[in-house]
Amino acid sequence: MAFDETKTSDFRIVGTRPRRPDGVDKVTGRAQYGADMSAPGMLHGLILRSPHAHARIKSIDTASALKVPGVRAIVTGADFAETDDRDLRDTRDNCLAADRALYDGHAVAAVAATSLAAARKALDLIEVDYEPLPHVTDVDEAMKPDAPVVQKGRVSETVPDGYSENVTGYWEFGHGDVEAGLAKADLVVERSFKTAATHQGYIEPHACLASLNADGKGEVWCCTQGHFNVQKVCAALLGLETSALRVTASEIGGG
């Protein structure tokens, strides 16, 4: 039965104000999020991000940063293995930029240190040589045929001819006869609206804790609504079997 054929009297929750079972823990601070997890001797990680909307990464010099006492590792996109899997490649290049930073804030390096202070100091010492590239910051401009292409080779078979390569997927969804509905309407109002970029309003920082055991198997505690996908992607990026990585979803503050 289609949703619009059901009776609203059949709904038990919709239209009511149910008490959230996790509400008290969240407003009192008892809820345990990914950022609340800790382990003996754990390292702290920080991310260096690009200040450019689009730039070629000519070089990354981590020599001085690696000399900071307490720094255990610094990784860049060059540390990830090559892959022919397009979805995995997109995820890999989003985790850490490879040869180009694709947006303002794109991660270009990650530091692991014994303290946040050491990680912050190392972050300041990483030197990245950028070559700014043409870019657009408006969606409509980005979809024009002559717009600078952010990533080549990402267009799927769903995109009709005539679109910019920045349009990598295209779908149309509908319900019922829209034209017939408009024809019967007493008033039709057509407007275009633009809003700033938005994101979920969750109340916790996006963070995780990862642990690698002596047997080569790992554990991850993170804020997520899809821990099986986190397990699959993280294992693939790290070159592990899926069975070698266990992911536990911690409390989430909204999504």
C-alpha cells in the first residue's frame, strides 16, 4: 500500500512527542561518544588541511615535524596504495589529498603524537608547497560545460550528454503525475532558492579511537550510523581483511 493511501489514525508515533530513551544521558553529559573513548598509551591525531579551494600539491616536507619529541608518525596521501576501485579511490583521496587539494579544508597530512601539544607543534612545522588552480565555489557555475573540472574520470553512466564533468551522477525522482497536478492547482508558485552549505546538527565532535593489536587485528570505536560500511572501507584502505577489523558504533548526537 502506498504511503498516501494509509490512514493517519494507524500511526502510533508520528504526530506525537515521544520521550527519547537516550535524552537524559545526552543532556546530562553521561553519553559516551567517540571523543570520550581513551586507552592506555594512546596517541593523539591532528589533521593539516588545505587553505585553497583547488590546488596542486607540489610537495609536502615533514622532516622538521618528524623531529618534534613525541611525534610517532606523519602520513600523507602518498602512503595510500593505488586502487582500481573507483568508490574506494574517491574515499581514499577524500581522507588525504593525493596530488591535488580539491576543496578548502581538504586534509593533506595527519600527525600522530603522544600528546596534543606535540601534534599541534608538528602540524605547524609541516611545509606544503601549493600551486593554486582555477576553481568555482557556486554549484550552478560548476555545472557549466566550461567550468574547471575538479576530478576527471568520475562521470557515471547516469549522466546525460551535455553536462560538465563535474556532474558525476544524475537521477530523477517523482511520484504521481506532476503535470496533471499542476494543471489542477488553483495557484502555482515557482521560485528558486539558495542556502548556505549545511550539515547535520549533531552535538558531539566527529572523532574515533583506533587500536591495532599484536596479532595484526584492529578495533575502532567511532560515531557512526553505518559501522559495517566503516569496517569495509577502513579495512580496504589499510589493506586488511574485513574480518581483521572490528568496528563499534559509539553514541551519536544526531544525524
